[in-house]
Amino acid sequence: MQAGDALFLVDVREPGEYDEVHANEAINIPLGTVSAQALAEKGIKAQDQVFLICRSGARSMRAAEALSGQGFEKLFNVEGGTLAWVDQNLPHS
């Protein structure tokens, strides 16, 4: 992570999945609606660091691929997704 850059955690699962359990501070933007415009509506700019998370990593990888074609360059897929996040006992609700 680069110092001074804004950092966002975006959960691309469906709202029901997000409501069951999610990483604290994660913003829910379902994969079907992920776009530069959807992120901009949440205050996320193309130059920000965006960490994408889903259940296990597959959907977040697809989201990263879609956003990379829309000007985002600092995209990171959270390996193992929410399952790994919870297993590691990282902050979640």
C-alpha cells in the first residue's frame, strides 16, 4: 500500500450474503452493478487503492478485471475472500 493513497474495501457479493457476514469497513457493491460510476457514487476514485472481496475470491477477481478496463489501476483481490477473512479472525460483522 502506498502512503497517502485512499484505501477502500469493496464487497462484491449480493446484499443478503453481505448482511450475513462481512469485513468491517467493507462497502457493498454487488458484482452485477460494479462499475466506475458505482464506485464514484461511493466516493471511490480511479487513483484510489481498491481491495475487492467476495466469498472466496472468484467474483472479486471478475470485478477487478472489469474495473481495470475502466481506468482503475490499484486493484487488489483479497485472496480467499470473506471465508479467509473470518477464518483469520479479522474484524467482521
